[in-house]
Amino acid sequence: MSGVVRIILMGPPGCGKGTQGKMVGERYSIPQLSTGDMLRAAVKEGTEIGRKARSFMESGALVPDDVIVGIMRQRLSGSDCSKGYVLDGFPRTVAQGEALDRMLFETKQGLLAAINLDVPDDEVVRRIAGRRQCGKCGNNYHVMFKKPSKEGICDDCGSALIQRADDNEETVRARLANYKRQTEPLLSYYEGKGLLANVKGTGSIDEIFRNVCSLIDRRVASENK
């Protein structure tokens, strides 16, 4: 289906934004823009933004708006964004949403939809606290949903699996509290603009993906009328 696909994927931490964002990006040949990936890379590289963001990320707090907005403004100007993009993890506050609106207004662009993946709190904790990652190659596993062949060892490179500092239950609960206080108001913000669409975030990955794509295709068809 032709058309520019600029969407926001929303929802609590662990709702599947990263997984669905990657699949949607591949389906529509548009980049998945994950602020989480951008920030973690900056932390690993020890950049100025990375050092500033690290303490916030490890405590479960949201990284300040000025840091996030600066990263996204630069990224959205990339040539690969001309046919659209999937925003994963941005905006996270109403102030960030307003900043995005200003960016889009300046470039005479508009959003297709803000898609909210709805997942209960207990499921979020179960998903995130069970995540494990290879310390060497970065492959992802889960103690319940994607177990390695040998406990604690990466199937591909044989290195030890680790739990990210921000994936323990205490930090997950803090992230959920921050989400409810600072990010949930965005649902009303985009609902008021007629952009919000809720999709059930539980069930199989493929089922969720089909529902997300069906929604996008309907919006594109409506815009092309």
C-alpha cells in the first residue's frame, strides 16, 4: 500500500514496541527510530549525552526532554525518513509531543497515527524482569519465553547472559510509575487530535502485528481518498 507512514508506537515499558516497531518498519520499508537504542548506544560510547542520560536510565527515571528532543530532531532530518518512520519510545511526555508537533509543522508533515499497545502492569513486570542479554554479541533471551539451550549461556557465541541494570523488578516498577505519571497523559493528547488507536498488546506477536498493520492500512487508505 502506497502512502507516507509516520506513526508513533506507544504503551508501557515491555509492551512490545521494539518488536512491533521492527516488524512494521520492515513491512513498510521505513526506519524504526528507537530512542532507547539511541540512548543505550550513547551510554556505551561514553558520549556527553550518554553520560548525562546514564544516571536517569539506571534509576528508572525518564531522560530529560531536552536530551531526547535534540536526538530526535537530528534523526528525523535523515533522508531515510522521507517516506515515513516508526517512532518507538518518543514522545514520552506531552512536552515532547508538543515539540514533535513543532518539528512536523516546520517541515509541513503530519502523523498517520499514535498506536497504543495496551498491556497490564503485572504482565509488564513479568516480561521485563525476565529479560536477559548476551554481554558479548547482544542477543536477547527470556527466562520464560525465549530460553537459551544452556541456562545463562548465549546459543550463538557461548558468552554469559546478563540482566540489564534497568531490567530488575524494582526498577521496572519505578518505570511503570513514571510512565503512568508522565506518559499516559499523551493518550488523551493524541485522542484529542484524532490520532490515537488502541491495540491489545497481549497475544501472539504475529496476531498483534496483523492488528497493527490492519490499522495502518486503513488509515493510509482513508488519507488517500
